[in-house]
Amino acid sequence: MVSTLWSNAVALAQQPPSPVQPIQPPSGPSELGSYLPIVILFVLAAAFAIFSVLLGPMVGPQRKNRAKTEAYECGIEPSPQPVIGGGRVPVAYYLTAMLFILFDIEMVFLYPFAVSADALGLFGLVEIFLFIATVGFAYAYVWRRGGLDWN
């Protein structure tokens, strides 16, 4: 057995090396051709967006009034005189925006659970109940502290 392996190794070592063949590109469809539907979709989306933006003012009603031409200041009446330094914006606007973002992001974490609820089993069910309880406690805390009052 050893002598057979040895003789095969010697025979392979004595053979001249085979010439190196250059790598040939595949003869099938090019790889860029598979992106053609995506490129067409982007072109159609861009054409529709440009068409909608240009056609809207031409087709839409032209009823202008004083309220439409003034700047919108989040429900606050704009003053006729500019305020030096920009004026103060109530903190309630920022608090409401941050609470919306916070609870919105927390609710986004529920989507993966909804997709893989069967695979997670009882462990996933317990974890999602704990997550919802935590979000519920945070919501109750913010509500009791007056963070959701709009006045």
C-alpha cells in the first residue's frame, strides 16, 4: 500500500506542469442585466415624482387667501415683527415630539415578534408580555406626570 502511494507520488512529481489556463468570463447573461428591473423601477418612480410635482400646480385649484400665504408656526399666531433671537418655543412641543419618538420606536420592536411569534414559543410570549408591561408602566408614568397634556 505504501509503495503504491509512493510510486503514484513520484509519477506525479515527474510530470511536466500543465499550462495555466486564463479564467474565462461566463458566457451567460451579464450580472448587470439582473439589475435592469430595479433600474427601470427607479426611472419610473423618478418620472412619476417629477410628473406629479410639475402637474400639481397646473391642475390644482388656485384659491389663495391670507391664512395660506402666512408661515405656519405650530398653532401660534405669527407676530408681525420679527423677534430678536428667534423667540422662545414652549418646551411642551419638544417633550411631545420626544415622547412620540420614544413610544414609536418601542412599538417598532413589536413587529419582529409578530413575524416570528410561532418560532419563539412560550419564551417569546413571556418576553413580549414583559416588554408591553414595561412600555405600559412608562406610558402611565408620563401620563401621571402630565407629559401628555396639550394645554
